[in-house]
Amino acid sequence: MHTETRSPIVTTRQGRIQGLRENALDIFRGIPYARPPVGSLRFRNPQPLSPWEGIRNAVASGPASFQMNLNNTDAVMAQVKRIDPGVPGVPAWPAYVGKTYHHENISEDCLYLDVWVPENAGGKKLPVYVYYHGGANAVSSGSFHLEDGANLARQENIIVVRPNYRLGALGWVHFGLISDAFPEAINLGLKDQFAALQWVHENIAAFGGDPDNVTIGGESCGATAVSHLLTYAPARKFFRRAIIQSLSPFNVWCTQNQAQAVQVAEKYLALLDISSPEALADIEPERFLAVQNVLTRFFHPDKNIAWRPLGGVVDGEWIPEHPAEYLSSHAAADTVNELMIGFAKDEWQFFRGHTETLRHGSVQDVLNVLTPIYGRDGAQQLYAGYKELYPAHRESGHILSDIMSFEFFKFSSLKIARHFTQLGVPTWLFQFSYDLPGWNGELRAVHTGDMPFLWRNYDPQRLSQWPAFDGIDIDELKHSAGAMGNYYAAFIRHGGEDLWPKFDEENQVILRFGKEVVPQKRLLEQEEKHFSAVGIDSVRQLEERLSQHLKQAFEE
């Protein structure tokens, strides 16, 4: 990589920072956007930064939030065994995920962001993309290598901003609901996400960015961040467009009600075996990770698929009501100017490492998973319908994956597309359909598989960290990435005027993004009919059934 000698300096509201010039980009890494949430600031709202003197170095990304990595797995799992000897001696993540998301540098001191600025702005204010990483609110960071912002920024003349935020119990277990000792410990991760967006609004002009042309986006739980920001009124002035990938606000995993959040917080206290919530201030972070792994075991994908241990909670302020309900109202028509929604064809294959049913399950095994949600007759009807719809899918687990991919990802995406379209918000949908060759081809167009395409990160060394890409044809990948990436960047720059036809009820156009990139009418019509036939036509119906699962899991 060619690195030029000039080191760019930018003056932010807090002080001057010095980054690096690399390959026609000015890159600023590890910029703090709030005070470190450590010591007395653990379980506190993000606190404003104090100004600094001199020039602050911004050449290395800040630490990721404390999380499982390949270095601490043995120590954490030893604590898991002490908490619950019956828990299997392996971490909650399957092997192909642990390798991919490994972060060497982790800390509670994690509220930093990275900024990529194109060299040739031409004197114009540049569009800005603020992207929230995924990882189930448990792993990953704003510097995750497969979502590195350099290529998108350089090739499309866009400023990219990628923040960290608090993960796990430090950001997403709401101890403020059960203790006056930490009254601010409610939606702390969301508060971090908002603080980063506010920092962008206040400072991005100093980098050459246009604070009035900001798009927010995210994938998986990063899409949940976007969904929550859509419902938080103070955030609306900070962005114009939104991109939601692989978890819509209508997905039942996005948000807990207060009763569920209280159950999770109380379970943490019980498993930590502490006498009072005040002791949380001194718990070493590895113990939080151990409890996180124990709790995850309660919710095996074959037995209970309603698990949401780490997510936002409806508190009446930061999340005024469930996003699905809030965004269904016409009062929400001013939440965003334009919306893009994406999902993967085979989202549920991501859980292949969690469950034998996806890999080797019989028809009866699959029906055992479906029956508690749809009833015996509904489960049989749904399975038969999908078997007829996809006759080439011979494995029963493949059919289960098809059903779950629609139920938890595509179904909710269609719902939000309809709602925003009815509110007059132009909306575009795409489906990632590129079957990836790795893991013996079993993962197919899997959850997160679209990230290297959209970020144009097809360097073989980087791709080797995500086994789904083993054996990928790089030239073919670049072809698809270029076609879809152009759409993606155009939306960030100026909205959807140059995209495929927007979504409407009559045509329901969805861009199928595979080896070829083509729009298709009514791509999901037949799948939706099968779900309607078994009585699931609303997110509320699905939520009611899954909430029963959640209650049962805590009572076991």
C-alpha cells in the first residue's frame, strides 16, 4: 500500500486531530466521541468530551467494546463452567463466526469512531455515510475488516464514519430497570449510537462533509440501531436517508418490552451471584461474558427462537414504543426522506453452526421446531408448501432455513416497506442472492454475506477471515460488487433517483443481487402466501406466539 507523507490535520470542536494519508484518502482512526465509560462512568450515559490541547494522534482505531475473542475464550468458558457445569464447553458462537469476528484490542474504553475522507472533494461538501456494525450487540466493532470504509469512500467520493458502541451487558442489559444504583443503565448502547451521530452532525463539516446530507445505515443489530434512531425524535435532524439490512424494525428480535428486559437483568444478577446490584460496578468484564454465554444456552434455535438477551427496551423516551407500532402510525411519516431495505436469501443459514436440525435434521425434527409456533397442522402445511415451492431443496434443514429466513427477515422487511410506502416515503428493496462457495457451499447467500460486496472489500486476505468466501471467484465477485455497489453509493449520495424501480404494492419490485443484478417483480409473493395461509399476516401475531416461547424458556 502506498502511503503519502502528508499527514492531514482537522480541527474538531474538541480539538485538533492528525490522521494519515493513504491511497488518496485522509483516514482518521480512533477519534473519541465521548468520555471513556470506565470506572465511575460504567453504566452511565455517554459523557461529553473535554477539549484537549495540542494535536491528538488519530492513526489507530480505538479498542472494540469488550467481547469474546480468540484470546479470552478459554478463560470465559472456565467461568461459564463454574456458573453452570451443565453448559457445553464451547462458546455460543459457531467456529466460523469466532474466527471472523476476532478483535485483538478490546476494552471497556471503546467510544471511538473512524472516518474515511476522499482526497479529491473538488471543493464540494461530500455526502456522509454513518454505518453501525452488526454482531448481535455482542461482538464486532466500527473497525471490522470486512466493512472497512476505505474502498467505498475512495471509489464513490463519500465520507464514511464507523463508530463503536458498548456491547453485551455493558450496553444492552438494562440494570436501571431493577436498581436505583444505576438509573441511567437503560438503552446505553443506543445512547452511544446517538452520541456518535450527534458528533458527526457537529464535526463532519470540518472534514469536508455535508451535515445536511447524512445517510445512516446498519446490518443485523446495526439495522436495529437505525430502526431505533428512526423512532427517536431528537435524532431526525441528523440524517436524511436510512439503509436497513437484515433486520427491520418490524423484526421481533429488535426490541424488548420492559417485562422481558427485567427478566434478563434479574437473571444476570442471579447468575453473577452478587448480593446487590451495586456490586455490578466492580464485576470484571469477563464475568459478564460468562453469564452472556450461559444465558444464550437457554435459547437454542431448535427449541426457542425468541431470544433477545441484548437489545433495546421500550422505555418511553429513547424508544417511545415498539418500532413496529411507532412506524406504523402516520405521525412517523417525517422520520426519514428515503429508505433502502436489504436482506439475504438464506439468512438463517448463519445459525447452521448452532443446530443439528439445519444440518442433518429429519422432517420430524423440522416439524418439532415449527409446531410450537404454527401448531401441528400449520407446521405441516407450511413445510409442504415450501417443499413444493423449492423442490430442489432436498434436505429438510434447507426447508427449515427457507422458512425461518422469510419469517424473521424477509417478512418483516416487506411489512416495513409497505408501511413506509403508504406514508409516502420512497422505498427500495434488494435481496442478496449470491450463493457463496465456502463451508462446502452450505451457507449459500447467508446473513452478512453481502458485506464484502457492498463495501468492496474483496482482498483475498480479508475474505479468508470469513470461511463462507473460501473458493470464491474474485473476478465474479468484483463484477457483482460493482453493479450493486454503484446502486448503494448512489443512494447515499443523492437518494434513489438512479436506482431500480421503487417498491409499491402493485409491482413489489425487489432487486435480486446475485451473480447478476436484476430487478424482479413480486419476488416473495409465493412465500408470503404460504405464511398468510397458516395465519401469520402480522408481526403482532408472530410476536404473541414467540413471547410464549420466551416466557417458557425463563421458567425452565
